[in-house]
Amino acid sequence: MKKTILRCLVLGCVMALICQWAMAADRVIFANSYKDADTSKISKYYQKSPADALSKAEGDELAKSIFTYTQKGSSFTLDEGESNDEILVYRNTNEQSGICYIELATGKVFFNKGMDEYLTPGETLDLPNDAEAPQIAHNHLRALNLFPSVGVVLHHVGGLGIAIHYENGTNSNYKKLVTVYEYRELDGLQVVGSSRLVTELGSGGEMVSLGRCWVDVSPVASTPKDILPGTAIRDRINTQLMEAYPDAKYIEVQNQQLVYYDDGKGIIEPAQVIAGIVIPQGETESQPLDWIVSIMATPHTTYPYDITAPEPDDPPADPSGLPSGEDK
């Protein structure tokens, strides 16, 4: 009798766990609009060679070439306290906003010559228009040997302005700089993550600031077994979403896009961006779902939304204050 009762209790617990798992799995729904990605043509990922890292001397030479080009050679000095074996930081001794930051391992560059002359009331004179700004930005990058050989795609041309509230209660907005935003493509797929070029232009098209996050990489061949098929990608999405939203009442995956993901440290590998909605328990309003998942059977890097993997190191802060996406 006792054995029978014990068996029933064990069986009941197992059935409860199975039902709980099934109910949890049912909370992730793939909408009719979601179509499995065709990964059959994905045959590579990209990797940076450690030998391509800049030495301190090369980083210093790059910084000084930027200072000379922008006619700020005598204004910038190395910040010994902030610089180390991984980064070089230079500050404009005449303007607090002037800074140059170079990451030696990846070649990332953030530069701002100083904003004092652009912080006064009034429109900046002789700003380039939206049509000519990208070519002017490219000319600056080429002059510094910083323009990538392939993969540059214009995202949009925006700007930076200031708003001033006067004592009489009136407000004025002034356009001060033109900003050129560009992203990267590899094999016809957009690269998301770290890759970007941001160039800010001032009067006469001068380069006021520059953000170059563009790691030079080489292709590494993959075999078909290295890339997950669509059904396996669905399983991975389901697992990750249930771990990320264990108490969600409803999760709907609506669509996907094949991309490459740049971790900013030397790995660019194929991934899938998905979009959908999440409804938390006890709520009726949905929240947007934006997710990225590796389609590699064994990912070569960690992902910002992959909670099953170790947290990636925080990317270095952009000390220049460069806008990274929205107009400011």
C-alpha cells in the first residue's frame, strides 16, 4: 500500500513537471508571419588576427596624424593616468570637450577636436548639405587611411543642434553640425552590433568628430554542420526566451532577419535578429521583443541577449560624446 502511494506521488510530480514544461513551451508562439531563415548559403564567419593589433607606437602615430589633420597638433597631450597597454587617451588642453581615444586591440577610434566654437547661439555657417556630406566624410577618412575598403553603407545623414531658452521666455534651436551615420555589410547581410562609422562635420565641411568602430577581419570557412537549420534555430529561440521571461504570460515571435553580429572584439558571425511581443503575467499590454540569437552550432562569442552564456565585457565607453544613432 505504501509503495503504491509512493509511486502515485512520484508519478504525480513527474506529470506536474511535464505539464508545467508543456505550458511553458506553449507560451512561446511563432506567428504565421515568421518564416525560417534560409541558412544554406551561410558558409563563413569572420575573425580578427591578434597580430593585427596596434602597438603603442602605431596608436600614437595614428592619434598624431588626426591631430595634425585637424590642425590641433599642439592642443592634445597624452593622458598618462587614463592610458595603459590597451588604450591611449589624449585630451585637448584648451577645451574640455576635446578628446581622442584609441583601442589598440581593435583599432577603435573616437575623436572630438573640441566643441567650444559650436556652442554659441546662431546657426553654423557653410554647413554641407545632406547630399554632399557623405562624400566629404569619406574624403576625411581616406586622408587618414581610416576608410574601410569594403562594406560601407550609408544609414542616414542627421545633425546636432543646440536649443537655447532666453530670459524673455522664448526658445531658439540652432543646427550646429551635420552627422553622417554608416553601417557595415558582409556577403549582402547587415552587420549589427559594434560596426559603425559616425562623422560629424562643421563649418566648411571640417571634421569635428569621428567615431570608427570597424574591426578589420578575415573570413573563416564553416561547414554545413557548423550552421543550425531553421528548426534548430527555433528551438534555441524558444529556450532562450523561456529562460529570459520565465513568468511571461505570452511571447510571440513575429519575424526574423539574417544578419552578422559584430561583438566589437574581433568576431563577426552569422546570427538572426527576431522581433515580436511579450505580455508579462498580470498585464494586458504587450511589450516589444527585440532579440538576437547565434545561428552557429557552437557560437564563437557571447551575445547581449544570451543569458545562458557568460556576460560579455562591457564595451569601452565612448568618451567623445559622439551620437551613436539618434540625432542630437
